[in-house]
Amino acid sequence: MKKILIIFLVTITFFACNRSQKLVELTPADTIALKPNNDYMVLATNWYQQSAEMRALYYQSYNLAKAMILLNSKNNKTGKKPAVVLDIDETVLNNSPFEAKAIETGINYTPETWKAWTDLAKAEALPGALEFILFAKEQGVEVFYISNRKTQEMETTIKNLKDKGFPNADTSFVLLRTETSDKTPRRDKVSQNYEIILLVGDNLTDFSEIFAKRGDDMGFGVVDANKKEFGTKFIVLPNPMYGEWESTIYQYKRDWTEAQKDSLRKSKLIIGY
């Protein structure tokens, strides 16, 4: 019996030492290898943070938005006060540092990592956004922010907007997500007392839920059918980092492996020769 016990203890010790050794052998390089491969995000985030073209596109979009404010206000015959509705993220506030951190750590978006970022309330204003919103206010156009940030982020979102000088940074004009990501009920709430003459955002569902499920043609058909609205009623801002366009590539599924996602992204490339 004593001999069996000794053999058992030696065996346990061997496996414990071997297990400990394996844990110690997990080097930083090994840890990096276990992270999701999001290197595909590097160039998109570089473009957003470093390209002068990005700034030019924001200025161009907001200059056009000013012109449409003047024109659409003049054509407003409803008797309601005119209003403009803007998204927040990548529309008025720049969250690209969050994307850069995800690249650095290998930890992709989660509700927890996102809230840790928004809790800092330090996103910078995007080019042209503040000037446009102040211009709209000067023209007697009310400003609403409709975002799919969750209501738990209201306090820090308002703080961030106020710190960057944005007007209407309070719960009357900042409408965050409650039960659904569909912004239609919140737009309808604004429409009860105001005429929405312009919408500004980086994602098509910032304008209408008709753009939600894009189908096999990636939503090209519904965009083509509504092409007259772009630049007149809808102002689209550039965002190569994320959005529903990416969800469309992944067929709206969340359980793909990183390798499968990479394969799906590459399968959508149009190779001309």
C-alpha cells in the first residue's frame, strides 16, 4: 500500500511540475499568437487617424450639410420647427483610439471594453462637426443626437459632448439605445414636434431602417433606389473601421472563427485580372 501511495505521489508531482513548466513556457510571443488576428484593421485605422483625405471628406460632408440646412429649411412647409439628427460615434466623436487599442491588445469589441472607453469621456470632436452644429443652431434648426450607445453610457456621453463644446448635450436631445438598435422609434419621437430636414451619420441605418438587412447584393439595390436622398436629406460620413457593411460580409452571424472571418472578407474581393 505504501509503495502504491509513493508511486501515486511521484506521478502527481511529475504532472504538476510538467503543468507548471508548460504555464511558464507561455511566452509573450505565445500569448500574441493566441490573440485574434485583427491586423486587417491596421490600415483602416491608420487611414482614419492619419490621412488628410479623411479630414477633407469630413469637411466636405459638413460643408454640404450646411448648404442643405439652408435649402431644406427654406423648403420646410410643415409648420414644425426644423431639426437635424446626427449619430454620435464616427459622426461627431472620434473613437478610433478604441480601435487602435483593440489592435494593440488583440481584444476585439465587447460591451465591456467599449464601455471602459466611453467611461473616459475623452473622444475628440471630428473635423467640421462642431462648426456645423453651431451653424444649424444659428439658423434656428434644432439638433438631436440619436446613437446606439446604451443608456448606461448617458452620463459620460453627455460629459464628452459638453467637454468638446457641443450644444444640446442633455437628455432631451441625446437619445440613446434602450431596447432596440432600430433608431426608427427615436426618430419618430423627434418627428412628433419637429420636421427632420437632414440626417447625418456614418452608417446607413442612421437614416432609415430600410437599409438594415442588405441581402445578397450587400445593400447596393436599396441604395440605388434612394440615390436622390444622398447629399440632400442624408449626409454619409466615411468609416472604414466598422459598421453594418462588415456585418453583411459576415452574413450577420457572430460565431465565425477568426480564420472563417478572414476567409469571408477575402471572398468578397473583386479580382479583375
